[in-house]
Amino acid sequence: MSFTIAKVTTDKSHQPDETRILKVIEDSNNDTQRQNFDLKPENNVVRCKIKNEQGSQEIQNKGREENATEAYLNENSNVGGAQSVEQNHPFTTIPLQVLPHKETLENLEEKLCEDQRPSTKRQLSAESAAKSVSLRKRSTVNKCQEENVKPLIIPGTQTARHYLPVVCSSQRKPRKLLFSTTEIFNKIDTYAIEKGKELRELEIFNAQSIACAVTEGARNDLEKLRAIWIWLCHNIEYDLEGYLGLSQKICSPEEVIRTGKGVCSGYSCLCVEMCREVGIDCMEVSGYSKGMGYQTGHSLAEKHSDHEWNAVFVGGQWCLLDACWGAGTVNMKTQTFVKRYDDYYFLTEPSEFINSHFPDDQAMQLLSTPISMEEFEARPLKTSAFYTFGLTLSQPRQYKTTTEDGEAIVSMSFSNPLTFTYEMRQRDPWTGAPKQEEVESSCGLLSVTRQGMKLRLLPPEPGVYEVQLFARREGEPGTLRWVCCLELECPSVHQRKTLPDNPYLNWGLAAWGFGLGVKGCNVKGGEALEVGEGGECKVILETSRPLMMVCELTHHELDGAAAKRCLAVQIAPDQLVCNVICPYKGFYRLSAFVRDYDDASGTFQNVGNYLLHCHGQRLNPNVLFPDELGLWCGPGTRTQEAGLSHFSHTAAIVNAPQGRCNITFHRASPDFQIHAAFCGEQHKEARFPLSRFVLLTFTDTKVTVSLCTPGAGVYRLGLYGRKAPQQDYMLLCDYIIKSVCERQGEPFPCVYLAWGKGCVLLEPRAGVLAPQSLVSFRVRVPGAHRVCVVGEKRTDLKMNKSRVWEGEALTGNVTQLKLAAITKDTNDMDVLMTFDVLNLEKEM
């Protein structure tokens, strides 16, 4: 047997009982015989015994006054013979961490004697056991010293493990400095995956051979480690049957590779062996995890540790990884392993890793200020998706939180838009397990913006609840990912009005609204919009492009037909307005849905849900909006497309306190024809159709719509238009006319087709005249050659300097007067309009 050279140095700069020792004894002939080491300090002399089956060798290094004393084993010494000490033999000098003798002995025995560790923790082959001592070059050690690599202090002692240096948190290089993005490993990842398939087809199940194969072409330790990680995550599945005791656990590395299954120790053990083969320092770490089998509320101190992962030395510092969690997850309902690669657990930041992994050895937290087990248990349960999405939990800071006045707040912040949802389940008071059924959505108010989310929880009854939050990047397909879990304790609840159910969960403008074309809303966050005594309110959405919108209103007393009469939507190119009437007290849910204006076949998508709180008294159903309102209320995109502009009333609702109003606008072309329809609840005492209560006047491009209501109430004024006579009229917009005037208004004259462009009735404006009365007429009729009033006799009107035809006519006893005109183009007399003459005797 031959040995590599060992060197022992003593430095006067340290305490007399401290000695630098290098553990570099290795079987250069690949001898599989196990070596036993024994180091004993005696009178400032370090004696090392090396034993094998043939005999033993001893070397001595006596303390001297010189700065350094060197000793080594002769490479060519015979087995069992005495080893000579030569001063001039060539070798490499390697400095080590300075340790007390006792601690040195303990560390070397722990590191070198692998057979003393339980087989379930580390399954090593005979070859790997013989190579369990690693050699580090002087250049590597110097580099680590330059980076302020510190020895890791073991809890409860002042000693340190020389083989596990750690950098303070303030000096650690963050993950993003080790590699900016995992995309730089694309070539390494692809090669490792394909090579893994090839090796399985060739039935190669040796860890060392696989490590060499998958790391071929890797340029540094980081790329080697990445290749090993990828192979582990894509070739080993979790041995769920072994974990559940349904079959014997697969532990040996070769069996784990052959079957492709293993528990957490199988992953960590393979990682150690494969890293050792390619020269990477790697060790197993045992401890507790908030994974499968973890139960909140049960102290971990009462249990044995249940998980294993790895610490690796890469980039000049120790880092953490968990290939078991990186390979996938376990569905305990179906008792199956779900392969889902998770890149997050590759060299995870220790400050984040500690939220789900608590090592038995406190030093393995790799934190400058380690946390206690109590703090670990008290922290909220966060998944890898929580950090992948860049979430920050603002409130609460602990896993368990308690309601105040029957409610609690959960809030998070983030930089990229996300979609959120949540589940809240009450825990069984006996078992502590969450119940299957979820709490109603009305017990939570979730609002999401582009920078954060806020969840207001209102438990329906006292008890303990589990709250789970789920998220997904905005616009990404697929299901939402679990990001966080909290526990809510509710000692008591307060009486409150029933909140409406919200199947869409989110309250306020949805975070994905921007992608749908909605920039903002006048109702901020998920707070309730307070509605006054009149029961009316507006929700306004600002848009970045033309959209269509439909809305839905719910209340526990409101039926579907009445709900439609509570909404009036105005659609403009840059704004969507929903006018709402709340006829009952209490809370309402208003949900808005949008699609692109030009995409007639598109699907309306939920863009926001708003909580309305009405304090007023119950309203009369007659004050609701008229039936059969169209999708376009008030001027907007539709009227703009038709060339209409400069509306005197830009809102959809027009108040007419005196029962009269004039609505004016301009049309782009005088040839564009306009028609108006006036609708509403027909009064019993009304003698005339509602069409008599609207009069249109056209002057060049200006259109005037004159209205007179037959009584108090809510009416619909529909404006229609067409470009050519052969086309059908299309609805341009609906106005909602509200009148509180109880006095019955007078109708306008009945208009005929000859009353057209440029015709203006100045007086009389009323369409009903008293009998036997002298009535003054003033009217403008462009192009007329003669204008007259026809009753018992014909009365010709005269044109004044202002080109207005005027004159007086006697109504007599006829029932109707006709206003007629003869144009210059024809000698035919056309009736422009008719006036009704009221027969008072007959009425009495």
C-alpha cells in the first residue's frame, strides 16, 4: 500500500495547543480496505496512527521553535514497516483551519470514519468510503481566505468545523450573482436530461459513472453541480409507497438509480456521491421541513427530524439545495407523486430556505443570526411560488393571526401583475384538520391591484380557520399556484348585514384589467362604495381602447328582471360608465365584464367587482330605469361612429324638473336622417301617444330634440339614424329622462314627412289649441312659395324680413288645424303638421 504525503505544521502565532493538520491520506491504489485513524496530542506532540489489516504506521511531529515543521509519509514504504521521515521529499504544502487538538480529533473521526454513521443516513459504496477524505489545493484555500470564509461554529461550543466554512449574510453573494438566470444553463440542462435517458437505456446505475457522464463538457463547479441537480430531479421520483410503509424503502444508491425511486435521503445521498466524484464539496443536512406530513400546531421539538437535503460549496461559499423538492410534489389525496420540476430549490437563498427547512444543526442555516425552532414554527407557510412571483407578505407577519372586531386583514405586495384567489376552511375542533367545504365567498373581500393584494376576512362564526392563497402571473394560462398558508383564529363575530356572494372572489378592479384595456376606476380598492338616500351611484372605468361592457347587479332581495332596470351603461371610446340604482338597503355586488369593441364574437371577461352599500329607504319600483334599455345609453362610441357630436347633454341621464328639455347635437352630414322614439310608463289620463311629446328640428347640421313629459316619471328617449332612405334605422343611443313635475305637459303638434330640414316651429309650440281662439303662428319653412293655416277657412301667412312666415288664425269650432306649404318646385300643397283643437263643451 502507498500513501500520499501528509504535512503537519505548527505556527507560533496561535495558541500552543492549536495545530494545523491536513487530512490528505488516501489510497492511491484504490485499495478498498477501510483505514482507521487515531490522533493523540501528548506533550505538544501530535501522534497519528494509521492501521490496516497488515499492520500500523506511526509518525511523530514534535513541537519546535521554528515557524514550521514538516513531516510526511514515504510513498514507497513497505506495508507494515516503519515509515521514515525525510526533510527533502517533494510535496505540496496545504494550510488548514486552526483547531484545538480535541476538536481536530472529533472532526477528523466524524469526517473520515463513514462507517460510524447510520446506514439509512448515508449509503456509501466501499469505493466511495475509501475516498471520503477530500484534498483541497492551496490556491482554493487561499481564495476562500481572501473571501473571508469563516469556520462554522457548532451550537453550544466555541469550536468550529474546518470542513464547513460559512460566509456572513452581509458578505454572502446572492443567488443572482452566482448566475443571473437559469436560462444560462439551458445547454447544460438539455445535455443532462438527454444523457440521463441514454444511461438508463444502457442500464448504467453507478453514481460515479453517471456523474462523470452528465457533467461532461461542464466548464466549472457550478455547471457540474447544475448537471447533477438536473439529473436528480428528472430521473428520481419520490418513493411514496416506501414513505407510507406500503413497501420497503429504497435506500442504497444503486437501487435508487435502478428503480428511479427514493425518499429524501436517497436524493441527498446520491447528490453527495455524485458531487464527490467530480470534486465538489457536498454534505447531507438533516432536519425538519414544512412539507408532506407537516401539521401546524404540533411542536416539532417533540418529533424526530423527517427530511434531508444538501449543502454544497460553490462560488466560494456554502449553498443549499433540495433535489427531492425540486423533482416534484406529492398528492396525498390520490397518493401519487406529481412530477413538477421546481428550479427554486437549486441554490436557494438561506434567508428564504429557512422558512421551510429547519436543520438539526443550527449552523446549517447558513445565517449570521440563526433562528429558533419556535420562530420557524411561527413563520407563515410560504411555497416556492411565493418567492418565484416576488411576493412580500405585509400582514400578518406570523402564521397564526387573530381577528379584531370579527375580521382580519391579509395583504401582500409584488412588482408584476398577478391574479389571486383564496380558500378559507374551518378546522375541525376535535381533529384540527380543515373541513372539506369552503366558507362562503361572502366571508372574504379580496381586492387586487397591479402592485398588491388585500384580503379582508370575515369569518361567519367563532373558530379556527385555515386560509390558503393562490396566485398566477397575469395572462398566463393554467391553474393558480398555492403561494401561502395562514391560520386565523376568530374568538367572536359581530352582527353585520349579509354580504353578497362573489363567485369571482376579487373585489375592486381586477389586476388583469389593464391587459383587457381598463386603466383605472373611480372606486378604489375593495372598499364598499357608500350609496346615499337617493339610491343612485356611478362606477366609471377609464379605458385605453374602445371596449364594450355589460354589468350584473345582485342583492338578496333583488330579482333578475328588476336588477336589469337598475343598470344603465354608457360606452364611450375612453370611458365606461355604469349608472346604478339601489332600491333596497344593504350590500350589493356590481360586476363588470368587457370585451374589445370591434370583436363582436369575443367573450366578455370579468374586469371588476364592486361592493355597494346603500343606506337609503326602499324605493318605488317606478323610479327604476325604463325597460328595454339598449347597450348604448347616452352619447358615446356608437354616436361618434355615426358622425354625431357636440351633444348638449353628455350624460346618459337627463333631469327635467319642469317636465321639459331640449337636447341638441350636430351631425356630420345633413343627409344623415335622425328619428326619435319616446317611451315610458303610459299614464291612465294620457289622451295622446308619447310620440306627440317629442319634436325634432333640423337646421343645417344641428339637430334639436324637444321633449315634454306627460307627468312625473322615468322615460326612455331613443335616438335612431340611417344614411340612406332604403336602410333601416339603427339605435344610436338611449337617453333616460327623469321628471318630477306632476303637471301634465302639453303635447307637440303631429309632424308629417314634409316637415324636414330647415323647418322651425317658433309658435305655437303646443299641439293642442283652444276652440274659437285667435292663435299667432310663426314658422320658418325653407324653399316655401306659400305657407298657410287651414281650419274653417284658410289663413295665409306672410314672410317677414327674417324669412319667417307669420300670421294669426282663428281656430273656430273645428277639431284640427293644418299647417301646410307650397314649395317653389311644385304647386302641390303639403301638410307640415296638425294641431288639435280642444272642444271644451264635449270635454265637460
